[in-house]
Amino acid sequence: MAGLYIHIPFCKQKCSYCDFHFSTSLKYKTDLIQALLKEIEIKQDQIKEPIQTIYFGGGTPSILHQKELSSIVERIYTNYKVAEVVEFTLECNPDDIDSQKLKELKSIGVNRLSMGVQSFFDDDLQFFNRAHNANEAERSILKSQDEGFENITIDLIYGTPLLTDKKWKQNLEKIRDLNVSHLSAYTLTVEPKTALHHQVKTGQITPLSDEKVVRQLEMLIEQTKKYGLTQYEVSNFGKEGFYSLHNSNYWKGVEYLGFGPSAHSYIGEKRYWNISNNAKYIDAINANTNYFEEEVIDEKTAYNEYVLTRLRTIWGVDLTHLKTNFREEVNTHFEKEAAAYLKSAHLLQEKEVITLTHKGLFIADKITSDLFFV
Ligand SMILES: C[S@@+](CC[C@H](N)C(=O)[O-])C[C@H]1O[C@@H](n2cnc3c(N)ncnc32)[C@H](O)[C@@H]1O
Ligand code: SF4
């Protein structure tokens, strides 16, 4: 089985924290879709496995019209062997969602909606420079459920300057009240070159203290557990049967093809990443010149990526996998570094699998960097 990722690099406005690849100008939209269609076609021989997951991410895929989305989906179905049951996710911004849009999404086969809520409070949304308000956030979920979408995931951000513990608790209570089956919750990261970075650098904003961020992470773990969601990855929480198959496959090393500017692919020991510029991507695709870079994943990279991704999940690091796939020197390094954390109960070993403990979760980055083979 394999996955497909389609990157839609357009947004209505620039959120203050975001450094993903997108443009707020729709100037190249038509040309970009044409280039995307061509890329989908050219790559058809690269994957032999049936496609089990399709994921439209961005940017803002919900910004596209029905005709544009359906032309992309059609191109996928005519060029790839798509499995009968497919998880088909599309990222939506709440302000794009109404009954008509939801019907259109359903008609092209979307069966999982990823709603970029971020917060259910207007002051946070304004602080983020989001295009939607709190009312729209809630309404988009209710409307999606009314239209029959059962598999809805929402994104929330915590550790933000205006988010008090009381508000964070209330944001999390919406999971229960709105009967949401999946949540991706991220700590606010100040990315270079973003408006947020500028605000922090010029002293307009003071980031939340580490202590407060940790407290909100604790609240997140505790409350989601109470609502029946399992933390199956550091930032991802789902009810049983609602874990993201597409993302879980990334973490399990399943192959995928990515289309569109900045999209990554992972096929047969190689990683590819497309150029992160709309105009250059279009020109290169049209001129049949190179539009991506590639790297062969050597042993060290493969090991570091395996440890980094697997330790963040409930599936953990499998010692048998390490022994089968990596040299003795690499295994010895892992065992030596892991021993101290096992002793201090930051890591837990059950049979051949090592996972983070609750205590370990709070220093996950430190543990992984110590386990890296450099
Ligand atoms: C790239 S966005 C795409 C989804 C969609 N465009 C949206 O914003 O609703 C994916 C998610 O990443 C998260 N995110 C992006 N940048 C972040 C940052 N600097 N800190 C924390 N979360 C971030 C947000 O929760 C966002 O919904
Ligand atoms: S967070 Fe989403 S909507 Fe906002 S700029 Fe980034 S990709 Fe666009």
C-alpha cells in the first residue's frame, strides 16, 4: 500500500506563525493546477503499490473550486491503482465551509476532513491573523457532521501568549462537546521569517514560559484521555478507528508520492522534494526540466529518521527492526544511549519495543537527539 500527497500552495491570508509553502496571490492558480495534473501523470510509473491514502494539504486545499479539485482527483484515478477503501483527507479552513462545499467534497470522494480551527476564541484567532472567527470554527464542524462526515480532525495550537489555562481547558472541552474523533495539537513554534518571529524579536510579544507550555501539554494529555482519545503520536490524538492512516503510514515508513510545490516523496530508499516556488515549479514542469531535488537515504539518515519518528508514536522503536536493518555499531550506540533513559523511566521496554513514558514525553526532543547516530 502507498499514499499520495497533493500540496495546494494558496491561502487567503498569511497566518502570523506559519512558514509552510503558500502564496496569498492566486495569480498562478490555473497554471499551477495544470502543472499539478501533469506531475500526477508523469509520476504514474513510480509507484507499483495500490494507493490506500490520498491527502490534500497546504496551504489551503478548500480554497479550490469543485471543478479544480475534481480534475485533480480524476487525474489520480486515471493514472494510479487506487484501493477500493481509501482514506481521503482534505485540509479545510473553517471560513470555506458551507453545505454546498461539503456536498462537493463528498462527491469527489473526501471522507476525512482536517479542520484548521487553532482556537475557539476570537482573540487567539485575531492574534494568529486567521481568516475565520470562533463562531465559524464551531459551525464548520457542526455543518460537516450534518452533511454526514464522521471522520473529522481538528488542529489546535497551545502555548500561545493569549491562551490562559482556562481557555485551553475550554478549547479541549469542545472535543467532547462537538464529539470530535481526532485532534492534532501543536505547541506554538516561532519560525524564522514569520510575522510572529518579528513580533517576538521586537518585544511586542513575550512567548509563554516553558513551565506554562508544559502545564498546557499536561492538560492536553489528561483531558483527551478523559474524552476517549489515545495519544498515538506526540501531537496526535484519536478515538479508536480514527487514527490518521496517511500520517501513521509516514511514521511507519510506507512509500508515498507528493505532488505540487514543496511536496516531498519517499520511494525506494530515496527522498525527493519539489521546488518551493509556484512560478518556478510551473515553469520547470512545463519545460520538462528538473523541479525537485533528491537524496539517497543512507544508513545513518535512515536510522535517525526511524528513531525520530517511531519514538514519537505508540508503536515505538522496535529492536528487531534495528538489528535487521542497521550495523552492530549503530545498535550498540542505541542500546548505550537508551540504557540511561530506561533506568530513569523516561523510556519503557516491553519485549522488543521501546516507547516514551509519560515522563519521557516532556523531554522527547532531548532523548531523540541523544539517540541520534552522528
Ligand atoms: C500548514 S497548516 C495547513 C492547514 C490549513 N491551511 C490551516 O491552516 O488550517 C497545518 C497546521 O499546522 C499547524 N501549524 C503551522 N505552523 C505552526 C506553528 N508555527 N506552530 C504551531 N503550529 C503550527 C497549524 O495547526 C495548522 O493547522
Ligand atoms: S496556517 Fe494554514 S491557512 Fe494559515 S498561512 Fe499556514 S497554511 Fe495558510
